[in-house]
Amino acid sequence: MQELPDEHATRAFGARLAATCPLRGLVFLQGDLGAGKTTLVRAFLRALGHVGPVKSPTYTLVEPYEIGGRRILHFDLYRLADPEELEYLGVREDMDDATLNLVEWPSQGDGWLPVPDLVLSLSASGEGRRLELSSGTDAGREWVARILENPPENERLSG
């Protein structure tokens, strides 16, 4: 469990996530509307070097990014009526082994999406957010270990 007291802390965690991320994988971002999922993804992409706009894919379902030779897909499944729609849209082909996939509202794809490497669960906590990390694969467990070994600067100074 990690406290993110404000938007700056959420952006800093996004950068920390980027500094430790593998080239490929599946990340679920869970939380209510306004929990900070897109803010976290935006910070993550900027930390990897993306300089253009980062739009929420609520209406387009997916926004693709090519950053430093890396393919990243940012999904928002909020408006998905049935998980089978993902098959009709050809998403399975998009989620290949050479892609890092970030999925907001993964519960909308229950039964269709594979086991995630990393799950980021955001919830309101006072004026900020609370973040829970969990993993579903060996690759995810390795990623969590890298994140925990790479604390933010203020934690290094105070610890």
C-alpha cells in the first residue's frame, strides 16, 4: 500500500513505474471514476519520453503509442458492453507479446483478458490517493520488486 497525497505524487509514481517497466506486459489499472488512472498513465508515458498529448481512450477504446522503439497500447474499457466486443474489435491481435498494454476498467473485459502482470488499484484517500500493487505473473512479481527497490527521492532521504 502506498499513499499518493496529491497529483504530484501520482505523477512521480508514474515516472517510477516507467523507470522500472519491462518492454512488454499487461497492466490493469483499477479504481473509480476520477481515481487517477489516466493521470498515472499520462505521467508514465511522459517519463518514457512521449511529448504529445495523452488522451483518455474512453471513446476510442485504445490509444497507441510508439516510444523509443517500444509499442504501448492504452485501453479504456469503461464503455464496453460485453467482453466479446474485444474479439470483434481485433484487440487480441493488438495484445501481442511485443506490446506493453495498459488497461483501465479491466473488469469490463472479465473472462476475455489474460492474467495481468501488474495490477494498480487506486482509491480515494483524503485529498490524495491510495495505491495498491499486486502481480499475477512471475514477470509482474519481478516488476513489483524493482518498483520497491527504487523508492522516490524523498523516501530515500527520509529512510
